[in-house]
Amino acid sequence: MLSLVIPSYNEELNICAVAKVITQLLDQHKITYEIIFVDDGSVDQTFKMIETLAKENPKIRGIKFSRNYGKEAAIIAGLKSSKGKCCAVMDGDLQHPPEHLITMYDLWKQGYVIVEGVKTSRGKESWIYSKFSKLYYKIINNFIDMDLSGASDYKLLDRKIVDILIKLPEKDTFFRGLSLYFGFPRTTVEFEVAERASGETKWTLFGLFRYAVNSLSSFTAFPLYLITMVGSFLLLIFFILGIQTLYNYLVRGAVEGFTTVILLLLLIGSTTLISMGIIGHYIAKIYEEVKGRPRYIVEKMLPNQDLSLEGEI
Ligand code: UDP
Ligand code: MG
């Protein structure tokens, strides 16, 4: 059986269309499936729609979060409740073309335990968004030594991988990169990002920035080493400038170098602040993990018999 996890946040306009397209497609190819819609605390009618769909089709299930916990949490919650031999994750706005599910499924049958959707085009997006993501992937490719350009959350994973993934203790997951991190025979399926069926993207610039910083720091402590490296380099410059200043003062008897002082002040001030910010970020992460709060709280599950209120750690 194929489990399909669909994180959905305020997707009332898309849910029905998504369910229809996918059920038709999978029925047509005679693939047994379950669809798990994870309502990530939508404030619109998303969960009502899921309820109706679940009543009509027993293969459709729903999970409702008590508030918006983010797409990553929704993916993990969906995967946790999935029962299929393989699980696919797909956006709830039809931007991930559903027909590729069949290709992914076939590749899984051939023995690939990770099948990843790779974006060949990025669809319609704003100039700032595309520049930002280019820069982000450049940084991430250099830092982490994993080629993530074109990576997406559109993936199909074998049960084996899902079981490892859902047992990870960390709360700040980065689904896109984690499956790469595992190794195992994996393959990719290229797809073009379609235009959003309806509604607006849920990303804000600040949200993207937070996502970028979080994903980077959940994979590498390199920024921390970078601080030390930059610090040592500055110290070296200090020595050279120090000797020069002393020489000027003692031999030439001149008081010079106001520019140098100001430049240095600026440089040191800014690097100190950045360094403190980076360290602060990692400490915040440790703090989040140490608090041990649940990553999400489930308010409702469909069908109802499953459980009523569950906090997942
Ligand atoms: N999403 C979610 N929780 C959020 C934000 C988004 O579950 O806090 C879902 C959203 O409903 C959609 C998918 O994640 O199914 C991708 O979101 P979106 O289309 O906004 O991102 P984009 O495609 O623009 O990168
Ligand atoms: Mg989208």
C-alpha cells in the first residue's frame, strides 16, 4: 500500500481537487493507497473538507493540529500515522504534479528506497524569492556537501526510511535534506513546478529566512567554527596593525590612523554581533530541544476511533 501524506494549511480551495485527482489517478493504476491530510491548524474550512472527504472515502484520513506548527511537523505527523509499505509526501496545492507519483511508485518497486522529486523549473515566484533561494542553495551546497539544488518535499520513501525518520529525536527536522542524509539507493524524478491551483503561498520572507537558518544549522555546526576562524584572522590583523601603530608612535611620533580605528571598530563590532547572533541561534536550538515540548499537538484524528488528543514528541 502507498500512503500519501499531504500537509495542508488553509487549502480549502484545493483539498477537494487534490483528493479527486489523486484518487482517480491511483485507482486507474490499481495502486492501493491511503491519503492522510494533515491540517496544520488552518483557520479556514480545510478540516471540514477533509471530514467530508473521509466520510465519502474510507481510504482518506485526516489529522488536525491544534494550531499551526509548520509544514515539517505536519509531514512528520502524517508519516507517523501512515501504514503503507511506501509513503509519499506531496503539497496540497497541486504544485507537485500528481502523475509523477506513478513514476515514483514504479521506481520504488524496482528497489529504490528513496525517490526524490527534483524541480527542473521553479514555477512562478517573485524575483526576491528566487534570488533568495539561489543564494541559500549555494550556501547550503558549500557548507553541507550535499547537492540540494532543486530539492523539494515531493518524495516517496520506503517504510524502512520512514521508520528511521519518525524516530529521530530532533524536533527541528529538515525533511528536504534528511532523506539525502540517510544514504541508501536513491533516485530522482524531475518535475516542473506547476502553478498553485488556488490560494496564495504560505511563505513570508521572514518565514523563509527562519527556514533557511534553521535548516542550515540543523545540518552543520560550521558557522560556529567560522566564528573562530574569522576571530583568529582578525587577531592576526590586530597584531600587524598594532606593530605598525606602535612603530608610527615611537619612531615617527605621529598620531595617525583615525580611519583605521573607525574601520576596525566597525569591523569588530559587526563581526562580534554576528558571532553572538550565530551562537545565540544554536543556544536557542538547544533550549528548544531541552524543553522537550511536543513538536505538535493533535486535536482531532479521522477516523475518530484513533485517538482524541495527542502530543507528539
Ligand atoms: N503548509 C503547511 N504548513 C504551513 C505552511 C504550508 O502545511 O505552515 C503546506 C501548504 O498547505 C502546502 C505546502 O505546505 O500544501 C507548501 O506550501 P506553499 O504552497 O505555501 O509553499 P510553496 O509551494 O510556495 O513553496
Ligand atoms: Mg505551493
